[in-house]
Amino acid sequence: MAETALSESVVGVPDVWRLRARGCWAEAAALLAPHCADDPGAALRRAELLIEGCFYHLDGWAEAEDALRVAEAVAGTDEERGAAASERGFLAYGATLHSVRDRADEARSAFGRSAALLSPGSPGRPLLDFRRGLVAENIAENPAAARAAYRRAHAGAVAHGDAFLTSFTWRHLAGLAAADGDLAEARHGFAESLRLRVSLGHLVGTAPALLALAEVSSDDEATPLRAEAARLFTLLGAIPTWLAPSFPT
């Protein structure tokens, strides 16, 4: 889910990040659609947007698959093919995680292809490490391997100045700390994740960050955090879908 620069031919397309940050993935993807036939960067970004939307809406899997096939078809370099393979793995992981279809083997295979194609210093490698951490944590149920992958991803994201990805690595490292009973470390990580998402204007990711921090905070601190999360959830039209049980009507 890292936010990276658009390729040169689509730099002038307005509002892609602003739409993405507000949970309008289809609208952001539509801005890129005219460029996808001859711009691998635009095709990959469009697929990335639609895949990300699946994780928040828990829907749209077929459209994301179609967009990814276009990106795979126009990829011309190892970096482009490696990035497309990372998206393939992420889509397969999401389908497995959310019980659409068990594609765990496909996810691992795609991430392996991505690792072989991306150069050691590629800006896409920290994102790949993070996604492999997700598989280790949520599919393989191996928190030690997940922690190691998240730490690699975190170091790489910081080195590349990728604040968006860093907000995710902080969040997931904090989740593992909370599971281990280290609430001080969990509070620190969740607070850093929230700070980054607010500073980036990532509204659709702010409600989950608020709730995560509330879970490891005192009652007095948690109450306003949950109230703000509920406000944002309503403002954004009940997205992410999977937060709905946190806000019973």
C-alpha cells in the first residue's frame, strides 16, 4: 500500500492521492484509466488502487483482478514485473484473508517472484517485506517471522522516506507488541501510526488508527479516540466496512 510517485506521463493527473485518502478508489482509478494502455506506471497504480479498495470495501475483487492483468501485460522491466507480482501476491493474500477464496499458495509464489525481480535497493522492496509479514502473521500465524519482516519493511520505508508505508509498519509492529503484553511499546507504535496518517491526510486510515490506539489506552484517553473514529467512519460512508462491528447502532 505504499504511496509512490506517478510515472512522468501522469504526474499532471490531479487528485489521485486526495481521492485515495478519502476512500474513493474507483474515482482515483478512473483518472488513471486513459493512460494505462501505454504507461506501465499508470496501469500498476490503477491496479494498486483497486486492490487496496478491496481491503476496505471487501468487494470489487473481479475488477481489481482485471486491472492487475492489464498491469502485468504492459510491464516491460524487471522492476515493473516485480511490482506487478507484489500486487498479485497482495490480491491473493486479501482474497484468502477475507475468505473469498483460498489463494495462500498463489500469494507466496507471487511474492517470491517479486523478490527475485526487484533490485535490492528498489523502493518497492520494503512494501514487499511488509506484505510478506502480513502473510506470516495472518496466514501462517508465525508472529516471529512477521515481526522480522515488519522490521525490515520499517527500516526500508524510513530509508526511502515512505511515510505512508511507515504508518503501516508502526501499526503492525504495535499490534504484535500488544499481543505480547508490551502495552507501552504498543501505545508508542499506534500513536506514531496515527500521527503519520493525520499528517498525510489519510482519512480512510485514520479511524482504524484511532481505534487501535484506544484499545491500549486508559478509559479516559480511549473515549475521545473512539468518538473521533466513529465520526470519521460515518463521514466516510461506513468505510472501512470491517470496522462496522466497532460502532453498533
